[in-house]
Amino acid sequence: MKISVIGTGYVGLVSAVCFAELGHEVIGVDIDANKVKMLQCGKSPIYEPEVEDLLARNLNTGRLRFTTDLKEALPGCRVVFSAVATPPNADFSADLRAVFTVAETVAKHAGQDLVFVNKSTVPVGTGKECEALIEKILKARGEAITIPVVSNPEFLREGHAVHDTMQPDRIIVGLNGDSWPARPCLPAGRRSPERSRGGEGWAKEIMEEIYHPLTRTGKPIVWMNRESAEIVKYASNAFLATKISFINMMSELAEKTGANVRDIARGMGMDDRIGPRFLHAGIGYGGSCFPKDVKALIALSRATDVPMPIVEATHQINQHQRERFFKKILATLPKSATVALWGLSFKPRTDDMREAPSLDLIPMLLSAGHSVTVHDPVSMENTKKIIGDTIGYSPSPIEATKNADAVVILTEWDAFRGIDLKELKESMKGNMLFDGRNIYTPEEVKEAGLLYYGVGMPVS
């Protein structure tokens, strides 16, 4: 099947290479000419395990290509996936300008029936708005073609996005056939054979065909109306973010009372109604999904006048957790300290700097008169574009700690877990280790001669 994927960020690029790997003919579209040129040469603009291998392989087979011209991607296309960014506005609402621009452009230039799929995370009701916009433009053009709008949210974890696409827990598809107007049959050559079944049946068959390579291995498609599908993604991410914020709330109580949040989390997680995942205390969540989706639900709560106090509290606790850890660092450091930061991206296995704690802490340290040297396995170039040369960049974790008064761990890269702590102590001038991700135990840090500041544990 010929598929167009609009937007080649994390969601769009991963979707494009994976659809091609599943045997479809895929055209990726992006307005960034430099990014498209990189992709055409087989170079991924993002760091994501496995993506570059899939990119190269499917470019070589001819199943995958890229362009800056959406009009070039439409002829013969049966499905357009919109995977453009929907960042938060100042009022927390999702910025949908790119989504509507894609819908408008498709409606203006499509020459045959096709399915328009919102892959981007969009607020409930966005599909209905896209549908109305497309219908209006098609009517003005006098085009007797049908473009149903479907919601197919993604559930990708950065760093594991290829696995999550090829081995999904579930595939959510939302479609509302009853709102599509009946249209006369198109002339031969312009009418898809499935069109005779009507809007809902036709769109459903198209989506089934796209995901057949996955469903044949037992991966389920969960069908629902479009409004439900649009809410599922926000609800899922907000629930997971709430679980993180809950254990972080407990971590502050643990510090004040002499308890250990690791023991608390372990005791909670052994209850199979709760489970251990997302009960790892730290300095809060970041990235492109949890902060954005929690904010979008808060904005939706305000717009619909439906109170969501748990979601509001999740956001507030996350902000508080980061701020209190940073205040602890600043209150403990000596004047004009040298600080080594380990980890710059918001999580391991990605170079994504969106909502990364490092981007908050680095300016705070510099403003307080401290000097900073950093190390991250993949994110230093992205950091340099944002922060510039006001800090030092080191090729290795130990190199970054030479003559440092303190080390601060902000991202739980596996490479940091195996560090020889005695070697670390010898490299440093001071002895303070601030572990924002609790990757070490107080006992092993203390044994190496270092002073341990974790999250939810007494200082030792």
C-alpha cells in the first residue's frame, strides 16, 4: 500500500521506516529541506536505536523515499498519516496549527479517495475539526472524493520506539463513519475498490490492511470512536505521569522521616494491583510526551469545565520535585564550585532535550557562580546548540569529574551504572555525589569515600 507520512520527527520518522519495513511503499514529507536531504542520504536527524539501519535498508529497497513537497506524495496514495508536532502553548493547550495545515493541504491537492490519519497526539474533537475543514475545501473544489479522518495515536517510548512500533501492546484506531456524507461513485480510475463499502467500512479495511503484518502475529487492534481514541493517549500518559509523581511525593516524605523510598516502592510494587513499573523515584519526568500531554489535559479540563485535580497535582508535584532537588544542590555546594553533570537528555537512549532537567540546572549553576563540565553519550551536540560554550564538554564521565567538587547525575544511562566509584573519588577534588536517578546505593557510594545525596533517602 502507498502511504504518506507527514512530519519526520520521532513519531513520523519511526512510523515511516517501520511501515516500509512491513512492506508498504512510504513517502516521508517534511518542510525542513536539510532534514529531508539527510534522510535521502540515509542519515537520521535524531538518535533512536535501530532507526538508521531501517532507514538505510528501506531506502535501498526503494520502499522508502522523502520529499519536501506534499503534492508529490499524494498521487496514488491511499493513506496520509499526519505526524506533525503539537507543542504546548503558553496556556497549556496543544498548538494544532501544523495539524490543520496538513489537513488543508491534503484537501486542496488530493485527486482520489484516501484516509487521513491523525498520528499526532491531539485533543479530543480535533478529528472532527479536520473532517469539517477537509469537507469544506473539497466542496469548494467540486471534488467528489472522500477523505475520512481517523485517529491512530502512537504509544512510543523514545529509546524503544522501533520495538514499540513493531511489537505494540495494542493498536488504537478511532473512526466515526456516521458523520461522513454519502458521495456519488467516482469515475473509473479515481475510485478505490473499497469505496463501495462506504466510509466507515472502507477506512476500517484500509487500517486493517496497513497493520495486517502485526495483527497476524497476535497484536490487537482496538476499535473505538474517534473521540475515545483521541483521549486514550492523553489518559495513558497522564496516568503513568501520575504514578511517577506519586512516588516522588513519597520520596520527600521519606527524606523527612528517615525512610528509604526504594524500600517503599519495592513494597508497593509487589502488590500485583499496583506493579513495580513507574515507581522509581527521581527528579521527575521530562521529554516530549508526559509534560505536553499532562498540560493538554489540564487545558482541556479548563475548556470543558471538567475538574481534573489529580492531573493538576501531577504537574505541580513534578515541578516541585525538580526544584527541590536543585535547591538542595545549590545549598550544599561550596562557593565557586566545579560541578560535573552526567546526563543531558531527558532520559537514556535518546538525544531529545525537550523538558530535560539539565536545561534547568545548568543556567542555575552558572548564575550562582559555579563552573560546569558535562558528559552525555549522545546529547552533547544538541546541548551545545542550546547552551553554547558556557560549559565544558567531556568525552567521558570520569574525564568530566577531574577536580570537580561535586558530581550530579541527571540521566540514568547504563554507562554510568558501571563506573568505578573509587576511581571517581580519586578523580574528584571534592566528595559530593548528587544522584538524581538513584542509580547507586548509599552503601556503595559511602564505601568509596563519597558523600551520597539521593532522592528519598537520608544523606550518607
